[in-house]
Amino acid sequence: MMARDPYRYFRVEARELLDQLGKGALELDKGAAAPELIALMLRLAHTLKGAARVVKQREIADHAHAIEDALAPFRENDIAVSRDEIEATLKALDGITLAVAALALKPQSERAAGDPGAAMDGIPSGPLATVTTNIDEMDALLENLSEASVQASALRRELAPLQRSRRLVQLLEEQWHAPRTERFSGTGGNAASMIGELGGLLEGLQHTFTDSLEQMDRELVQVREAAERLRLLPARLMFVSLERAARDAASSLGKRINFAASGGEIRLDAQVFGGVQGALVQAVRNAVAHGIESTAMRETAGKPTEGRVWVEVRRRGYQVVFVCRDDGAGIDLEAVRRAVQRKGMLSADAAGKSHEELLQLLLGGGISTSAALTQIAGRGVGLDVVRETAARLRGEVSIRTNKGWARL
């Protein structure tokens, strides 16, 4: 018998609170004073701290308390939260995420109060681990099931006429098997009456069953469609992690960015969701590392100091299209050409490759135009993840670039 999971409901609550706290931290990172948002985040952190203490997870409670300490001084003051306190909040959220994931990974016998557990490399978290069902869709599903139940009840009410029909058939059989003299002696009218009644009952049953079964079939089709939608995840559930990836990449490179996303209402199969989310994280990081220029370069070019990164999800027939764009300088194709030559993939006498051919070589992977190796760029593997994800999902991937912007 499987051991009871004492953290099941806590993990659900914790991940929902983490999602809201993560959104709030990214809003605060944009630099505006937001006393109402800070008050909300303090309530969320306090709720999480209390829930963690109930299940004796002291480390999670301590991280939640650290968020309170970081944000409390800004609750009454109409000033923006400092960069240090935002970093402290994000660090505490990362610590809570690790600890919550560890509760799901370990056997109960290995779980100990306050034990942060193993690292969560490669372990799905966030919206994939806990999905809150859309209440409106669940109501629609239940309504369809109720309608199907009503039709089933209507069919059950027809059992009485069906039983009467069976009795009439028995009586007619008795008439048929009776001696010929008895069969026709004063009983012909009675037999005719029974045959007429039986015909009427059977006709009524046919109409009732036909109409009810057709209605039930329609209701069950709607139930199946609703159930299929419930196992799909709205794309918006990945937007917080994508914005966080863009924010962290920009912070590590000393750049400033503004992230935007659209198409969050489009729904994806859970298996597709996980792969696409990982690929888009890489695409967003590439956009920040290779596309967005430094603040000084953008000012020189007459651009806003904040670079922009967009992620767009849209439907095209039966397909879903994911687009990552930035308003940076575009791909340096000459740098790609030099990188390809250094790798020995392009001979000097074949240096006349077209831009399209160079982009295809770049998409092939293993090429980086970064001058230095960092945690964000330099190994040429980011596009490998994108390409391999597209291949695994039987999709396609392409890169387009113009001077001043790029799109993946």
C-alpha cells in the first residue's frame, strides 16, 4: 500500500503562492513604487510561512520570512523597492521552489523537517507540477454530465412501457400456442387489441430511445471535448518563467530589458508545454545575450535604453506558432561567418555563403558569436535545444533577421 503523502495539499498551495509572488517580484523589478502590490505580497508570504510551519518545513518558512523582511520597509513608503531587496526576494523564492520540489521527489522515509532536498535540475515545476482547473470549464463539464444523466433517467422511465410490451408478447404467444378452437373462439378481438397496443408501445419506445440516445450522444461528445480541454495548459502559465529568464539574463549581462508576451489563452498539451517552455527559455536568453545591445550602444543608436523582448503564441490552423523577437541590432552575420570558419565548417574560398545559408548553419548548433564564455552564452548550445525540441515535436524552426531586429 502506497504511503500517504503528508505534503500533497501543501505543495498545491505553495506553488500557487509562489506563482503569485513571482509575478509580483517581476513587477517590482520594473522600478515603480507599488505599495498595494507590496501589501499583497506580504500577505502571500505570510500565508506561505504559516502553511510551511503547519507541515514543519522550517526552511520554507524562513525563506518566506526573508521575503517579509525584504519588502516590509517599503509597505508604507511611496518609493520603489531597492535592487538589493528585489534580489533577496527572488533568491528566497528560488529557495522555496527548490524545497517544495524536494518534497515531491523524496520518499516519505527520507523527508525531514527543514531538509531542502536535492537540486531540481531537469525536474518540471511551476504550472506543470500543479495545474489549477478552470472553474468555468469544470462547470460546463458538470452541466454536460448532468444533461446526460437527465437523458438516462428519461430512458429508465421507459422501463414500465417496455415491461408492458413484454407482457403483451407473452399473452400473444399463449394465444398462438393455444388449441386452434380456443385460439379463434371469442378471442380474436382481444388479440387484435393486444397487437394494436403493442404496436403503439413499440412506436413510442422507438421515438423515445432514438431522441434520448441522440441527445446523450451530443452531450457525451461535449463532455469528451471539455475533458480534452481540461488536460491542456494555457500558454500564459509559462510567461512568468520566461520573463524571469529574460530578467536574470539581462541582469547578469548588465543590460536593461522590457519583456512582453501575448497569446496566453492558447492551450497546449502538457507534454508539448514542457518542451516548448524549455526551448523558449533558451530563445529568450539568446535574444537578451546576442540581440539586445548594451545601454550605451542603444543610446548611441537613438534607441530606448531598455531593450524589448517579445514572445508571441498564435494558432495557425491546427498548428501552434511560437515567436520570440527582440528589438536589438539583429544577428551579426559576419560574426557568424567568422565563427563558422573557426569551426572549420566553411572554407575560405566558400566565404560567399548567403545570409540564409549562414542562418541555417547557425541553427545547426555548435556555433556561438559570443566573444567570451558566460553562464548565458558562449557554448553554442542554446539553439541546439530549440532545434531538438522542434524535431521531437515534429515541428519546424526558423530564424529571421534584419538590421536592427531578429526573430526566432
